[in-house]
Amino acid sequence: MSVSKEQIRKYCRIKYVEHARSQGDTHVTIISSEVTRALQLEPDDPIVCEALWSNEFEYENYLFRVSNNCQGEHGVSCMVYRILTVNEGVDENN
């Protein structure tokens, strides 16, 4: 199954970001292997991290990238974002 970066970002916006916002969370954590499994991608495909650890995902969802903890050679990442309000925006210098 071929999945684009845009489709990955949309899936994660709905599944993770919107859910976290509705719960009043201040941060959202996305684990790349969970997304890979849900979208039936190859386990070693870096497309999930490329799609999510990007300016596009950050700006589209009013997020600030906090950390990306890569788990060894398998490329499994735990990506953490701070959820911003619309008024906070994203500082392009960070």
C-alpha cells in the first residue's frame, strides 16, 4: 500500500493531535511504529518520521517540536510536540 506524507500527516492529525486537544492535553506523543502498523507500511520505512518531524506537520497543527527519541537501528521514534493555541503560533526561529 502506497501512502503519501500528506496522508500520514492527516491520519496523525485526526488520531493524535485532535484527540489530545479535545482532552485538554498540553503535549502529544506519536510513536512512529504505531503509525507504521496502522497504515500498513514497511517497518523500516522512514516516511513516517519524515512526514511528522517536519515544518509542515508543526505549522498545520499548531505544534512545537519538543523531542524525537530514536530507538536504535530500527528507526522507531517517539516524537513529542507541545500543543500551541492558535494565538501562540509557531516561532520560525525554533
